[in-house]
Amino acid sequence: YLIHTCADQFQELACNEFGSRVMQTLVHLNDDFRKSSLEHFRLHTNLLGKSISAVFLLSVLVRISDPAEIEFLRLEAVKNPKKWLTNKYYKRVLV
């Protein structure tokens, strides 16, 4: 039930401090949820520029995922370097 709720309300919960912390635990416990979370960030990278809680969730995903699964981040940064270097949340992802 918890995983379905997090998946259904991904954007709201990823940007919420408590929701993000719950999701950080869930991505460790459930590989399908981890993959769907990565896909959500791939489709909605704009979330990263809005919330440090979303950045913390993505940081966990980066640490526990294969490099090929997070290649979209490098491609996004190369496609729009100014956005990634001027926004403090995007810079945090780069680090």
C-alpha cells in the first residue's frame, strides 16, 4: 500500500521532507520502486530545481543504481549546463 501511494503521489511526496525520507527507505527495499522513481526523475527533472527533499531522494538513487541507469542525468546536464550550474539544487545533484 505504501509503495503504491508513493508512486501515485510521487511529485508531492518527493518534495516533502518526510515523504522524501520514507521514499529514500523504500528505494532501498524495493527494486521496482527504485526503477520507477528513476524513471519519474528522468521524465520530470524539473522537480530537482524546486526542492532539496527531491534532491536528497535522487542522491540516494544515484548511490544505489547502476551508472547506466543514471546516464540521463549526465545527458540533461550537458543539454542545459547553465540551468545545472546556476540553480543550487541542480548543482547539489552534480556534486
